[in-house]
Amino acid sequence: SATSSTPLRFPRLLASVIMAITRDSRHKRRNTGGRRNVHKKKRKYETGRQAAMTKLITTQGQQRRVSEVRTRGGNKKFRALRLDTGNYSWGTENCSKAARILDVVYNASNNELVRTKTLVKSAIVVIDATPFRQWYENHYKVTIGQKGQTTPTLLPLSGADAETVQKRRDTEMELDSKLNEQIAMGRLMACISSRPGQAGRADGYILEGKELDFYSKKLAHKKGKKSA
């Protein structure tokens, strides 16, 4: 027929559309480098989907967008397409707060994900420090995050909970100077520990200690390269 004899205008494009995304490992080489013989074809249960590539909301008017995906067995996944908030935990203080994500600053796998402000698991982001500063000041009855301040400024205690707060100060209060500097700037570095493309959330934890030192050095090195 005329239609069957007509050559395809975009054969490569058509091939890419027809080919499905699969999550099998039969096409991979062995650990030793040898080739594997493929003994069966692709299976429906091995199919994958396109990456969510969750974007950070940076302009006013954009709404948080999460789509529901039906998966195998009638289960559900929540594909976050646009997010700007998440729940972040402060490990040493055993405290979690909802905070606004301000920026994506580092990604170990791909710098392109930083440029496009893509939210993925293990991405290093900067979040708003206000909820954590307010909680800390209320919990210990101190002021933190002031310019030039190295240690929290104690406020006079009064009322029924004075003894409880004093006990907290004596046993629990220990604020890292680097965290205090970040709080003074109103921004805290955090790591995303959830999977936005699977769970529909960008939750994580605040960086502290050696992990904070590690990523601070990475960012300083990156800035040094740009200036050079």
C-alpha cells in the first residue's frame, strides 16, 4: 500500500518514543567486564517512569504541585513537580519544624541539578532559619543569631517554668558557633532525606558537625573556582 511504502520522516524520534524505560540489569555487563547473554525480553513489571525532576518554586504565584500516580498493585506514589517547603529536623535539639526552602546550593551527582534548582534526595539546600531560631529562643529563654554574637544571650527567668528552663540550660543548651552564624544570616544548610519524586515531599535535616564542615568546604572550593 501507499502508506507502507512511504519512508518515515523521523525514524530515530519514533524509535525513542516506542522504546520503554525499563529497570532491568540484563543489559549490563558482569562485574568482571564480560558481556551477559540476554535470555528473555523486557517485562511489564520492569517498566520505569520518567524522572520527576522536582523544581523549587522561585517566582511568586506558582503553586505547590504534586500529582498522584497509580502503581503496581493499586498502590500510590506522589510525584512532586513543584515544591517550596518541607519538614526539617534539628538532630542535636530533637526538634522538627516546617521551613521554606530558599535555594539549592550543592548536588554531589550533577551540577546541572543545582543550576536548574532541582530537588532530589541528598541535595544540599538552604532553608529559612526563622522557625528554628524562634523555637530555640522560646525553649531556652535566650536570644541568638545577633551580629557579632558568639554565645546565646541569657534572658532573666520568671514564672512557674523558671526552674525547668534553668535545668534545660544546664544540661541541654549547646549551640554550635557555625550554626549561630548561619542563624544570624537567616539561612541554614540542610540535606533532603526524602524522595520528592516518590513521596511528594522534600523533608530533611539540618547539617551539623563534620557533615556541615564537609559541605562548607565543598561550597567554598566551588566559589573559589568561579572567582578564578
